[in-house]
Amino acid sequence: MPFDESHVDDDLLALLALGETAGTTADLAHVEECERCADELASLTDVVGLARSGGADIALVAPAPQVWDRVAAELGLAGAAGSPVASPAPVTPALSSEDGVAPVVSLDSRRPRAGRWIAAAAAVGLVLGGGATWWVANRPDPVTVIASAVLEPLPGWDATGSAVVETLSDGSRVLVVDLDQSESSEDGFREVWLLKPDVSGLVSVGTLAGASGRFDLPAGLDLDQFSVVDVSEEQFDGDPAHSGDSIVRGPLEA
């Protein structure tokens, strides 16, 4: 709860700045009518906007030591320069020489400012924390290239390209094919194969749409045997066999 009960809680202002649905109807009405609360909400919203505009892929830079000194000075804290301060010792008020009663010091001027710093820090922490969660959920799967091939044109064709075999973090393998030409004939399509070097056996791994494609390889497929990448021009004739019309071909090498 805030020190001054006539204003809404700083935690509520932080939630509102983050775009959360929070507070009662009376709280929201107070924020709209109260200049102090509206100003603090606007300040927190600016902080959140700056944090979100940074993006999840921007490296965070440690602040200079004097930044903490300024924060400590704003909050009225005491500690070594450039380092966090220890918990302040209890304050023993001096007794008045006239009536023996300790003077009452109002904390009103310091509580709202401290609350604003804490709420702003919480808001930025939530935004940056959300960015970290996004990065963990969307970071790219690490891959290892275990083989590659240069794809050369066969007679009657002038296309060239390349192919690589990637191993993903879960052990699965992917064949990535890239050609310098994406066009196919109007009455045909391109199919990707893995052949034995003597062309005594072959396995279809998928249809190539456009100039590039990624093809999941069966777990039991032996790339030492089926070590040649072949891209063929196929017809819509219902025959699943290789047409014999290869566009490019090249051996995989580790």
C-alpha cells in the first residue's frame, strides 16, 4: 500500500503502464482525475516503451558506476561510490532539548519518489524478462553441417547449385538444396533424390518448389551409400520413378 492512501498504489501504476488490466473502477477514475498519479503513470509508460523498443536481440550494456551514485542520491541512500549500499542502519532520532520529544520527520516527500523508482524498475524488469522468454522460445536450433556438395549441370541444362546436410540438436538430419534457377517447365516439376554413386539405387526426398528447399532425411538412410544429390525434371504422368532427366548432380563430401 502507498504511504499516502489518497493515491493509488505504485504497483498498480506499474501494471497499468505494462498494459495489464488491473485496479478497480474507483482506482482508474482516480488516476484520470489525479494529476500526480497521471504523471507517474505517464512516466512509467515511457519507461516501458523505451524498454520494449530495444528489442530482444540487443545486447544489454552495464551502466557506469556513477549511475548508481545518482540513483542512491535520488533515494537519499548512503554507500560506497559505484556499488550497492548496505541496508541502512536504524535511525535514532535526536531528542529535542526543549521538551524531550523526538521531532517528527515527514516521509511524504521521499516515499512517492522511491515508489516511482521501484515501480519503474519492476516495469522494466517485466519487459526485459518477457524479451528473454521470447528469445528462449524463438532462438534458432543449433545445426552442424556434416556434408556438402557442389551441384553441376547435366547435358541439356545450365543450372548450378549446392547442397548441405545439417544435423540438428535432436539428432535429425536435413538436406538443404539451393539452385541458381527457380523456373520449372509448365508441364513438370523438380524432384530431389539421393543416389548411390553407381546409380544402382535411389531415394526420393521431396519436391523442390522454387530455387531452395529443406528436406527431412529418414533416420535410417545411410548417406555413405546414398551419397549423391540429384535434382530431376519430372512429368505429371503418375510414374513415381526417376524420369532419367537430371538437371544437376553432385557427390556429398564430409
